Amino acid sequence: MPKKAKPAGSGKEEGPVPCKQMKVEATGGPSALNFDSPSSLFESLISPIKTETFFKEFWEQKPLLIRRDDPALATYYGSLFKLTDLKSLCSRGMYYGRDVNVCRCVNGKKKVLNKDGKAHFLQLRKDFDQKRATIQFHQPQRFKDELWRIQEKLECYFGSLVGSNVYITPAGSQGLPPHYDDVEVFILQLEGEKHWRLYHPTVPLAREYSVEAEERIGRPVHEFMLKPGDLLYFPRGTIHQADTPAGLAHSTHVTISTYQNNSWGDFLLDTISGLVFDTAKEDVELRAGIPRQLLLQVESTTVATRRLSGFLRTLADRLEGTKELLSSDMKKDFIMHRLPPYPAGDGAELSTPGGKLPRLDSVVRLQFKDHIVLTVLPDQDQSDEAQEKMVYIYHSLKNRRETHMMGNEEETEILIFLLLSFLPTSHYHWW
């Protein structure tokens, strides 16, 4: 276990750290998180590490452990989710598989102990106490206001969906086998203590979840205990496992995760279709038919490969000269499935505004800039010679918190507004 570092500002650490890749900080820490803005929230979350340092030295590169000796912060973390919260949550109708999993790591494999149908607190507690099972609660921000508040701000900060899971593990037990994830992970320790082991990734910046065998991953490069108020970050692909040691109270932690399918590769796949579509309007070669029976070939022919390579060079040239790089599915997926704004007061600010529709010469101010995606597209009803643009505003104000990160079980409501039909972009004001 690494030694505690001296308080922030000393610039030196006490004793050795297991691996040079990992930095350990200790601090009196903030007494609470700062919700003034998305950036201030993230700054307070990783304090005393500066955001510039975090993204330069740790983000997508290596783990960061921040130890805190702050009773106020530990109390605040403990309020985010507790074992006792399960009783009231179960009374609201939680279901195995969808809302909660009961599992335990046995001989390096995950054993799922779920029942059918609704989850009842007494049964969960029985499996927790007698079978030493971990209780995993999915997406608690759907029910816990303060997690909604945190994750909504983080989605504004990252411009990416932010999910979470709570893990409650009894003493002398482990819930999950060694594995890696396809998301950037922030661990907040809420109750008790948990023993963590991190290993070198076999797939850096992995694009999928995978369980890894003990004999393949070797010795851990980091090993430590998380205590209430501590924070741990590690990049996607980092192999990890965690257990609650015998003789201690149960452990509760929440994993806050982001940047799933949010890579340059994903962005390229998302934008290339629109680029090809626009280029084909002007390049007759792209509109020419492929050779007969090309789709029946087992392997691509040399001619087909050469033509595709040429087309890619043409697209690259066009890309260099365009400012209208359009994201289609990624942008829509984010705005459709993200959290709605956390209400600052009684929620009245989220109600549908009244009054007259704006005119062409009106100045339009948007209240929730962080929850709006603006897209400018050519007006499809105008001729090719016309330069008029249509301004589309996509927003998440009517999204449902209760379905956040729960897949397509219920389509999230989204309103797509066409702002001032036929409005040239020169008339649009943005604040």
C-alpha cells in the first residue's frame, strides 16, 4: 500500500509509491463539491490536482489516487449512497437484472445470484449477509438527487454521457473477477474500506469490457486501500479487481464512468458518411457503379482496393478545406440520452416558455447553453443557388432522469426545435 503523501503544496511524497506511473495526493480537501459551473465541479472533484495537470499527465494514460483526510468530505460522500438506502429503493419497485445485481467472485469467475422479478430488501440483505454477495445497483442517479446533480454537471463538462454504478460488498468477499472496462472510471469511496489491485492493461484504451484470467495479468502494479472521501481514477483498459478485507465493515463505492465510444475512431465513423454523401453530389466517379459481382467476391480485388484508396484521398482533400464537418449519430445519441438539467429551485425554469414567437430581427438568448446542441444546415426547400441556412436546436430539457443510461427500454423524449424557419445564420446570436 502506498504511503500517504504530504499535504498539497509540499511538492514531496512520503516513502515509495509502488509504481512511478501513479501519483498519490493527500489534502485537507474541499469540504464540499463546487457546483457553480461544470468546470468548477470537476476541479473540486479532483482537488488538489489541477485540471491542466490531470489531462496532461493522467487522462487516458495512467491511474491517479487522491487520498483525503477530510471528515466533512467523507460525510458528504457517505450521503451519496448507503447500504440502508436499499430498503426505501426496493419499496419503489426495483427489479433484478435491470436495477440490481447480486453477485460474487468465485475462483476467478463471476457468479450471479439474482432471483426473478422484483428485488426485496430482506432477500438482498440475506444474500449479502449469508452468501457474502456484492450488491450492484445500476444507475443510482435515477433516484439519488445528489448523484444526478454531479453527473449532470459532468456530462456538461465532458460532452459525453456519464453513468454510474454502486457496489456494496460485505467483509471477506469480492464481487467481480479481474477485468477491464471500455470507459474512463472515477471511483468515490462512500462507506468502509476497499482493497484495490490494478494491473498493466493488455488492451490500452479498450473498446469493450473483458474479464482477464489471473495467470495472464501478472502481479499488480498498484495495491492500496480506499477509505471514505478518497478518489481513484483509471483509464479504460486498466485491469482491476477489488475486495473488502475480512474483519472490516462492509464497503460501498460508486463508479462514475464516461467516454464510452467517444474516440477519434468513433467520430470518424460518425462523420465520414455525411462527407461521402456531400462529395458524391459533386464527384461523378463516386456515383459510378461498382464492378459487377464485386459483392460476391471473397476477397477485395486489387482494382477495388485501388479505387477505394483514391476515393479516401479525395475525401481527405475535401475534409482539409471544409468547415462544415457534421456529426450525425454521436451528437444525436448524446443529446437524446443525457440527463436533464438539475433544477436550481422549484423546477419552474424548465417549464415551457410562453410569449410571442421571435421575429427575424429578434435577439434569441438560450437559457441552458450546456444542454443545447446547435446545428446549422442548408434549407432543403431552397434552390442550390440560395445560401439560406436553417438553424436547428436540439435540447435535453425534456429528457427523463428515470431512464438515464438504461438503454432502449423506453425511448427518451426529445424535442427538436426549428428556430425561425428560413433564418440566415447572420441573424443568429449566441450567448
